[in-house]
Amino acid sequence: MSTATTADDEAYRRLVEPYRRELHAHCYRMLGSVHDADDALQDALLRAWRALGRFEGRSSLRSWLYRIATNTCLDLIARRQKRVLPIDHGAAADPHADPGEPIVESIWLEPYPDERLGVEDGFAAPEARYERREGVELAFIAALQHLPATQRAVLVLREVLGFSAAEVAETLDTTTASVNSALQRARAAVDERVPERSQQATLRALGDERVRALVERYVDAWERGDVEAVVAMLAEDATFSMPPQRNWYRGRGAIAAFLPRGPLAMRRRFIPVRANGQLAFGTYRWEADAGRFRKNAVHVITLRGSEISDMTAFLYPDAFAAFGLPEQP
């Protein structure tokens, strides 16, 4: 590689590096998968490098990079099936039945390590409707995946990132009227699927001390294997799912019946983390044959007031490194 090329590469890296983390979060919102976001961002930055000579400065560098990243995601969406949670894939399961085989194809949403990848507090722009952390909450990401691709892009660009309708129209090579129409439809569809109060608003309403106490109580209940204590923290209609397992369970009774047969059939250790702007834990299960705990799941909880409305245990041990979780608890 020539010295000139090396210098060009370094200059390009310095140019785009300030935007890398926010672009990754954008790709995750569009795609619902950290792995897909990794692929999309790598492809988008390569496209930007190849097109840099044609960048005329009519828009900001940030807007230009978002245009490339968005269209890269749209190309990927056209080739891959949408990501969902088990509760969107089929009916609730009988807690006494065999859980069946997991679906190993890439159809499940993945958890997002927001602390590691730079999703900050507050709004991205004055025009944004959603806070940045609200824009990665599980319910919001799941709702986005049900939108047609263009509506998904419009909603994220306008409501999460605060780009103007004219900027979004240029990004998508369409008209401002089309953008506004798509936004109205996308808003209505997402509002039907997301809770009335976001996790960010819920956590602020509880306050740090009550959140800390809730986390300690939850960890203690799981680590003691106390089914009654876990279930006592749940809303009456709470859900529990474990992608890539397709089966999921609704209601205190069903969850209470399943836990002793499933996750609480063996000892657990929980380490608090943050995923998708929510309370979460890296969980480890005891394996007697090995005589140690092994990585098990990234376990995300969704709150409704002081009760837990959803528990989603992503059985993805390979994701632990992205959350800064150790091999052993």
C-alpha cells in the first residue's frame, strides 16, 4: 500500500470516526440486530469511502453519512426477513409442554449494549420526538420491524434523529409530501404497539433508589431460586420469552409453572448491565459436570410502573463480550 493511500485511509478514518457509534445505533434501529448492524455499517462506510470524491458539501457530512447508512440498511432489509420477538411469532405456550427445538434462523431481535456503543441520554435534535435511549427500547425496536422499510426509515430519521422532512426526502429520493404521509402511517402503527410510558420515563419516575432496590430484589430472587419471589415482582399479564426458543409464556400462573422446569431448574448468577436502554443482566447457569457457572443469557426486563411486564432472556452467550461481561461471574 502506498504512503499516499495510507494517509488517505487515515484521513478518512478521522473524518468518519466521530459518527461511527451513532451510525451503528441507527443501523440497529433499522435492522433489529447487532450483527446485521455491524454488516450494514461496514458496508456503508465502504460505500462512503468510495463516494467521498463525489461529496460536494451541499449537506453536512453527518447527513451524507446517514443517507448512505440508511440506504445500505434498506438494501439489507430487502434481502433478509424481519427480526421479531417470540411474542410476535406465535401464541403463548403451555408451560407444562416440552419447549421444543429453538429456531436457529436469523429471525429474532437481538439485545443492544447501549452503554458500550454510545446511545446517550436526551434527544438527538430539538425536532426529535423520541429520546435516543427510547429509540433502542425493545418495544420500540420490535414495533419498527413491523413497518414497511421506507416507513421505518422515515420514522427513525424524523422522530429519533430529528432530520427535517426535506432532508429525509433527499435521503430517500422522494418528495416531502411522501415523507409526511409515510410518517403519519408509521406513527399510528408504532403507537399501537409501544407502551404508553417509555422505559426511560418509568425509570425516572421510580428514581435511583427504588430502581436499585428492585434490581437487588430481582437478582436475589433468581439466585436463590425462589419462584414465588420472582413471580411476586411480575404484572398479572407478564410475559417471559427466551429467543431463539420459540415458546413464550404469559401470566403469573404460566410463568410460575414453567420456571421450576426451565431456568430455575439449576442455580443462576446475575450481573446487572444495561441493554436497549433498559434494566438487564448477564446470566450464568451452574453446570455440575464442569463444576462452574457458564454464560447463558442477556436477560432484559421491561417495567410497567414498579412491576415487571416482560422478561426477555436472549440465549446468546456470544453476545457477552459486547456487554463487557466476564466469562465467569
